[in-house]
Amino acid sequence: MRPYAPVIAVPLLLLFSLLWATPALAQTVAPDALQRLDAHVEAVRQEFDVPGMAIAIVKDGQVVLERGYGLREIGKPDPVDAHTMFAIASNTKAFTAVSLSMLADEGRLSLDDRVIDHLPGFRMADAYVTREMRLRDLLVHRSGLGLGAGDLLFWPATTYSNAEVVQRLRDVPLSGGFRNRYAYDNILYGVAQQVIETVSGQSYEAFLRTRILQPLDMRETRYNSDSLLPGDNVASGHAKADFSSLQPVPRMSWSNVAGAGGIYSSAHDMARWMRVQLAGGVYAGEGGAERRLFSTERQKAMWSLVTPMPIAEPKVEALKAARPNFLGYGEGWMVSDYRGQKLVWHTGGWPGMVSRVTLVPEQNLGIVVLTNQEVGAAFNAVTMQALDAFLGAAPTDWLAAYAALVAKNQGDADERWRKLQAARDGKSRPSLPLGRYAGILHDPWYGDVGVAEERGGLVLRFSRTPVLVGDLSHWQHDTFIVRWRDRGLNADAFLTFALKPDGTLREARMEAISSLTDFSFDFHDLRLTPLTQDPAR
């Protein structure tokens, strides 16, 4: 979800040895420009401090390239190869859409069914939305929820179950009209996960394993990080602590909303996934017999634009060539165009890993880029270079273009911070003694957040999110900065208390400080009110 030290170089001989292809596939003729991909990838890794990447390209039903670059983890010798598993994050959503499509093909549900027809206890914050929400609405980001609303129920990892997450959805506030506008969410894919389990009679993990992964022979794909096996060839994620110092980050699991982003996979397996997508659901089964995973009708629906997305002007001039003429969301896929070609694609962001899958149906072309650093510019620069190679486009310096975008975003964040500092009343003091801010704060959808006085300061703890522990420092008036002890989160936030006329706490509100903070830290949706008071007051 997060769209962002020197990297240890790997000898070119090793890089070329990481190519996976049978001798026949190795003879597949790729465009001349593609032959320069190795150098381009290495330049991208160096520019954006990406320890390791894995890439697969399929064309006309064949694997043109499967290759790894760099290291699984900084400071360790293990190289990335085509079989190294990465968190694919929101690229999981296409698997969830396919799962529903398979059940629709079997006549066990329709995407036009009401959600409450399959999950009678399902509730949104609005009764009309609850009644009218269809299964398709779970997939297309037009529910009325705000960007990333409810993500704190599972991001970072929480102790809530999938059932508890779905139950708490009824209190997540709506910020837009039903089917009125696009706003990306994850939580409704957790609902879709429950629908799959209810209709199929299997756990979502079992459905994926037996109905998709085993038939496609995707042996290097895991349901989530909890399913990784000892000895698995798996990459470690990396983040820049405080947006500066690159470090490995702890592995995270989404066992409670796995349908939105739990899967780990390799470039090798994702090549298989892209091939069945481009083949309209057809794959070679046992003995080479043609089998079908999903119908052409369902593929057409998944790849059709349902929810239009706004098209912004590029922040930097060099990216104007990538600006689409149309852009929208289908069922688990984004849909747009590039150089006259329809693109079906998606990205994924995870603590320490980001990725992109791109399909060009009319060219029977698929490209996947997996990375173990939080910088989307890297997968975009590689994807665009490969697209241009196959589309015969005039060369564009995508590395420079995306480097300029990263610099622009960082500059904007720095300018925002300078303005905040300039407006700060540094001489102000809190209205209350620190101990008077301590107690349990409650939010209707998240639950409890505790404020405790410890060693002369205040500490904030999210009750169901073990990693969200932060120290409070006074900013101005009754606003504090929460500095998370895990510096790899890059999600420091303002916490502002409001008082009643008698000087007691009325509520507290939060918002991320940096514009670079991932939107899944939806602190701004919290409405924290005192639940209990510290008995020492």
C-alpha cells in the first residue's frame, strides 16, 4: 500500500545466471530494447535503493523472461532469483475476484446478489447501503467509504479476526455517497473473503490452494506470511526508517483480511498467473489437457471499467507520456490505456515490499515486477521500460522521470513540514498536567487506545495493534506528536485533545504528519472519546 544504505551490488555473471527459462523459451526473440533491461534494472535499483527485484514477462503464451536481481536482504548473501517469494499485497485482489467469478460460473452466486443474501449479519454504517450493497460493490471501490477507511483494523497487524473486522465495519464512517465516486478500500475485500468461505464451504486459504494454486501448479505461492514454510526462498521487506535509513522490516500477516492482500508469490508463479489471465481463463491441466479456471464472460466483467477514477495531471513534465486517456477500476483490476493499448493492471504495497502486475490483452503481454523496498517508482520505471520495448515506442528516460517524481513528492512533504513548524506556537504549554490526559480512549470502530503516564511522559498504545506504541512529545497547545517506537512505520501523527468547559477531556483526534505516510494509517477516521479515567487523577 505504501506507494516509496547503499545497495550491495551483485556481479553481472550472477545476475545472468538467475535467468530461468528452458532452452526453448530462451530462444524466444524479445525486442532489441529488452536486451538492455538488465542495465536498466540495475540503474533503477541503485537510484531508488532497492535491495532486490524479480521480474517476469510473458508474451503470446510463452515466458520471455524470469529473472532476479540483487539480494533478498541487505547484509546477507542470498540472491533474489525467479523463485524468490515476495508479498504481492493488493495484487491478491485479482485472486479474490477470480474466486468469486469461479463460484458465479458454477451458479452458486451472482455478482448482482445482495451481500446480505449471503452474509445476513453484514452491516455498513448506513441502512440503505447495507440493503443495496451487491457482491460486485465489494470489489470496485465505490461504497462510500473513504480512502483506506477501516484499514487500522488490520494494518499494521492486529489481533482482530476476519469475523471481527467485518462486524466492526458497521461503525466505520462513510464519507461519500454510495456508488458516487472512487475511493480505494481494503476492508470490503475482507467481506468478499467471507462470502467465498460461506458459499464454497471452504476456508479462503483452502479455496485458493485447491481451486487455483494447485490446478495452476503455483507451488511457490503462499496464502499469507503465516503459511511460509521453513526453507522457503523468501525476500525480506525493507523500509527507510524516518524516510532516510534503509533497514529490514518485520514480516507482517493479514490473516484477518487476506482477501485484500495476503499472498506471497514468486516471479515464476506470477508468470503462470498472467498466462492464465491472458488466455481468458484457460490453462493446461494434467496431461496437457485444456482446462478452464473461469469463463470468458467473467473475464470480460473483471476487465471492464466499473468505477471511473479521476485522471490527475502528472506532477512532473517527464511523466506526461504515461498519462492515460481513461482510467478506472474493474473487479480486482485497474483499467487504463497506454499508447493506444488497453492496460489491465494493479499494484501492491506492503511493509517493505511493493509490486506491479501489468497485462496488455491485445498484445498478449504480461509484466510483473516484485521488489523488497517501499518505492513504487522502481516498479513503474521497469514496467514502463518493458512496455515501450514491446510496443516499439520511442525511448523515454523513465528512470529520470520517476526519480523526478520521488524528488517532487519529498519536496512537497518537506515544504508541508516547514509550514507546520512556521505556524507552531513553540511557547505554548498543555492546558492540563500530563497525568490529566491519561486514560482509555475509545473509537466506535477501532476500539480502545490507551494513554499512560510513564517516566514523566505520555505513551500511546493501540489495544489491538501491538506495534502501534508511541511516545508523545508536546507540539503546541493541546496537540502532541506521536513518535512510534518502530521507526520503520514512517507514520508519526499529531494527536490533538479537545476539552470540555470544566477542563476534562471531550475527545481526541489524530492525523498523519507527513504526506508520504501510507493512507492505510487512517488515523483521521478515529473519533476517540474518554472511556475511563486514570484512577490516580
